[in-house]
Amino acid sequence: MRVLMLNYEFPPLGGGGGVAAKKLAEGFIKLGYQVDYVTTGFNDLKNYEDVDGINVYRVSVIGRKELSTATIPSMISFPFLAYTKACELCKINQYSFINTHFAIPTGPLGIWISRKFNLQNILSIYGGDIYDPSKSYSPHKKWYLKKVVKWVLSNSRYVVAESSNIKDNALKHYNIEKDINIIPLAYEPVIFGKINRESLGLDRNIFYTISIGRLVKRKGFEFLIKAIKNTPDNVHALVIGEGPEKDNLVNLAKELNISDRIHFLGFVSEIEKFQYLQNSDVYVLSSVHEGFGIVLQEAMQVGLPIISTDNGGQVDFIKEGKNGYLVRFGDVEALASMINKFEQDDQLKVNFSEYNKEEVKKFEDKRICKEYLGILG
């Protein structure tokens, strides 16, 4: 049994979509499948390597400049430049099915290969590939992108949305007659060595919020920074990630005179990320829109309560008053109030923590992969 996965992202390149696809690949491997994964090449990353049992093939694209974010030329060129490698693999291997990730830019590639080699194709859509309200060039706003996405959704044999919100947006904006399956992101707990705050340079007397993600407009980090301004001085924010908005966010913290309370940690290793999570008090997701939010699963693993904006897939599993709270994006006062609520009530954090540790088990990778296989019949 063998599966061909197509995705322009794969860690360390890209964001949550690459991480989610990798976890899905690991789940297929646990179920006895061999996984070949075609993705984007970059700088010194190897053209081929075995990563945790996944056969990763990287192809050169045009104009990729950063690990964290793709350029328009790199996305446009990926399906065309990856086509040859995908065909080569299909000629020497017998695949049970193809799993394509992102309607654009990868979607067309999945359709071309599935048709050429008569293979069933499952398209996984993530949110930003069909709808991103923070971007002027969101696919649903540009007629030419909208046309491509509609063609991809209509011509992919099966479509999986990671949340009800993504399914709703696909049906609403692309007017397709399609049965879209809802299957959440696979998640396998990360094993890491627990350390104390002092080892990370953190103060045991400070209340730390933590947020992880690319520093881009859609993530709404300015919302978080403005909220921290309206909390007591002992409340600090840890921000893990890099991106084009960093200078603007640093300057905003300076303007608000809270630079000493906003800690930009940049990229950290996977182990360090979980050590920071484990030593924080509450997770804050401030995004304008989030397809699902793999970072929330990571927060749940360590038992962090969650404060999140209410637009996106996170509404499927954030249970108000049980494992977190939802606030409207841009409502600085409401976000600050929720942060203060946890800062003032230690027992609340304990109650939410136990719930999240149990809830995250529902996303176990083998369980999610079985749902994918169930689609094929």
C-alpha cells in the first residue's frame, strides 16, 4: 500500500499546512502505507531524504526567498515544475491514491496526475487557499483565482475540509455542487523534556500568554499587543515566529511603551516550542481568520486554556467555558478582559487544562487517517 502526497509545503518550509500534512503522512505510515511526498525545494534542503519514514522529494521552484512564506512566482511555478517528479514516481510505483494539499497552488497538480495515471485523488483544503479576508488577493476576491479554485474543487474526486467553517466558505464563495467531507487535522503528541521557567529565561512571577505563528497580517498579532497594554504590568506575551510584519509589531510595542512585555522569540526548535508552551499560562490566538489552528492542538497537549478569535475552524472544538473562550477579532477590550480573567483565577486554568489534555486525544493521527481511507470506500 502506497500513497502519493502532493504539497508545496513541508517542514521546515512553510507553515501549519505543511506540519498538518506531515502528521497525516505519519498516520498513514502507522497504518502500513508507504508515503512519497513531493514538495518545494529551497536552498540547502536535500532533493531527497527520508524524514520520519516519509520519502520526501523536493523540486526547485522560481523565486522562493524565505522558509516561512512563499512568493507568488514560487506558488505559480510549483505545480508545473513538480509535475515531472510526480509522473516519474507514478511510473515506478503503484499508488493506492493521491492526497493533494491546498486547492492552490497544489490542486491542479493533483488533478493532472490523477487523470494521467487513473488514480483517486483526495484534495485537502486548509482555509487560506480558498478564503483569506486579510489579503486583497484572497482567491475568493480575484476572479481568475476564483475560477481556478472552482475548477480544482469541482474536478478533484474527493474534497476534505479541516473544519465546518472551511466547508461553508467553499460552498458559499465557489457555488459548487460537491459533497465536501469534514475531517479535522491529525495530531500526534510531541515528546519533549520538561524544564522550568528559569531554564528558558522566564520569570516565575510573570503571567505569560503565548502565541505561535507567522508574523503576517492574518494572524492579528497587533490585536494581542494592544490587549496586553490593557492588562496589569505582570502580564507578558511570548510570540514565537518570524515574518514580514515583525518590524511593524516591534514598533507598535514601542509606541505603546510595552516593549519589555512583548517577547519576540523568533523561530525556535520543536522541543523549545513545547517547553515554552508548557511554561506559559494561556494560549492566545488573535487571527482574523484561521482554517483550523494546529497551534491550538499543541496548546491543548500541554493543557493550556485557550483564548481565540471566533472566525474559523477553531469554533468546532473550542468549547466556551470548558477549554477556552472566544472573542470577536479586533475587540481589544474583550481580549484583555479574558486574559485578566485567567490571570486572576488559578483554578480556572486548572479546570480547563484537564479538559484540553483529554480533548486533544480525539485528533490522534491513525484515527484521522482512517477517516480519510473511509472516503475511498
